[in-house]
Amino acid sequence: MFEKIERVPGDAILGLIEAYNQDPNPQKVDLGVGVYRDSHGNTPIMRAVKQAEARLLENEKTKSYIGSHGDPRYGKVVLPLVLGADSAVLAANRASLTQSPGGTGALRLAADFIKTNLPGKSIWLSDPTWPNHLGIFEAAGIAIHKYPYVSADNRLDFDGMLATLKTIPQGDVVLLHACCHNPSGFDLSQDQWRQVLEVVKARGLLPLVDFAYQGFGDGLEADAFGVRLMAENLDEVLITSSCSKNFGLYRERTGALIVIAGNAEQMENVRSQMAIVARENYSNPPSHGAAIVTEILESSELASVWRDELTDMCDRINGLRSDLVESLKPYGLDGRFAHVAEQRGMFSYTGLSTAQVKRLRDEFSIYMVGSGRANVAGFTRENLPYVAKAIAAVVE
């Protein structure tokens, strides 16, 4: 039977990793892989995580199942992190959290829930969006449509976005990036979030807010503005949260799907359905990453250490954005790439063409995705002059 199975192309980013690893050039630069890197090019384990793991090693008593919704303690610390400690939604018992294998697992839970419980509803994704959004919702059998997000001149196309949102059929789902838009780095302002809210309310849409990078834009509280605005002003919201990035737990796959319903009884109805969706996907979520997050957030000491570390990471990324623009100034390109300093998160739509990206790889061993998306965390103050010179060469 297997002789008829065809080979398909591998993941583009994984292919970049392999090509980068095989490149002998000592000046090579990896701007493709979407993980945080420090000034030495490493993805470190946060100090708070190491201390939490030491406590778990000493105190953990069992490796038994934790249930389809995950560890209740994890929910008690993540819900206020996402929705705010003083959230009226939490006070009214309108929110339910289901622990998941990373933000990707949370998106799959949302997709299967939509397919089963909201039959016939389509989902609207930004153009561009994280490529796996397409794969996840296609695999769940949900019709996909797109709304504009980045214009031809590589700027946020908010007018186009809003105009399309105003045409979406009632009851359809619209996926919004809470902050640090992947792949573009262009985020909505607070005023723009308010305008989106009014359209969502007027059209009767269901927002699915993907919150993968809390703390990597302008800070934990500021990054949650759009999420909390939707939660506080709408009866029904889906939120996918990830702790894989802001706790550096990439391989531990730590996330959650948060569902907000109109009242506590409706929330319990939805929660019962979510348990079935989780059960049919993976039965029980992995425990270790969630246990680390819980250990940190339940401890004022560890939480303080973690917040300081996350702030340093955020500041470093935003500083590197400005440093890149400054490095391009001698070549007269600081104006052309000024948008890089205005974007947020680890990713930047640089505006480089596919041909220019290929030249960067072939001639200078600088690796980024063909769309021109670069992982800003891959810059260092040591490699920026080299990168700026290479960009100037391919642009000119």
C-alpha cells in the first residue's frame, strides 16, 4: 500500500536550519528559526525556570494523569496573567481554560471545537499570517478566507483590514494576533483595536485571539490590551495562549485554550465539550511545562525573577530593531527600513524580495524565510554591521 505514497516538500524553515548548519562560513547568520536568542546566539533556559525545576524535582510526588483540561493550578495562574488579576470575566466565572500542548495544540482544540459545535462557520485569517494557521484549520475541515493586513508597500493595511471585516458574514470566526504579529511584526494600536471591536460587535463575529507572545512586544500588561478589550466587551471569545515563548519552554509545549461565554452556565456547557475535544486529540496534555509555569507564578520570588528576565528579553529585541536601522544609516537605507524599529516581537517583515533573500543566503550566508521575514533575535551587535552591509549590497 505504501508504494503509492508520494514524497512532499519538507518544512521550509526546517530546511533553512539544515542549510545553515551545513554552511562552513564563519560569518553565517541565522535569522530564520523563530526562537529567542541571546547575545551569544543561544536560546537560554531562564533562571526562574531552572529554579522552578529544582523545586519540582524535590517536591513532585506523582506522574499520574492530570485530566483532559490539565492541572487546575495552571489554569488559576494563567487566567489572570492573560485576562488581568481584576478581570470582571473571571469574577463572573465566565472563562474556562483547557491546558494544551503549546499554542499550536490550543489552536487545534479551537479548530475542532468550531468544526463540531459551530458547523458551517468559516474562519478569516490575516494576509499574511503564521503558515501553520492555514494547515491547522484546513486539517480540521474549516473553510478559510483572508483579510488584508500588509500592503504592497510593506505597511500595515488597517483600512483594508477593517473594510473586509465589515463584509464578513454573521457568526464567522476572525483570527486576530494579540501582539507581535507573526510574521509581519506590525501590531494594531489601542485605537485600532477599539475600531476592530466595534466591527466585531456590529457583525456578530466570534474573535479567536492568538496570544503567542505575551511580554515580547511592549510588556505583559500592554501586550494584553486587545485580548482584554475583547473579553470585557463581548459575550463570547476564544483565546489561544502560549507559555512556550515567554517562559522559554519551546520543547515543553505549554499552552492553553481559553473560552469566554456569556454566563457561568454557558461556560460549563462549553467546557464539557472542550473536554471531549481534548480527549479525542491527545487525552491528557503534557505536565512538565505547565508545572514549571505554575511553580513560578505561585511564587512571588520566582515570578519577580521571571518578569525581570522577560523584560530584559523584550528590551533586547526592541533595541536590536533600532540598532539595525541605525546600522543601515551609512548606506542611506535607514528611511527605507524605518518600519523595522516600529514593529514588535521577534519577527520583522523586512520588505526584502525573494530574490534579495536568496542573494543574502547564497552570497553572504545570511538565512531568512523567502518572504523576507527575519527573526530579529538572531541579530547581535557583532553581526549587525555585516548584515547591514549585505542588505545594502543586495538592495542596490
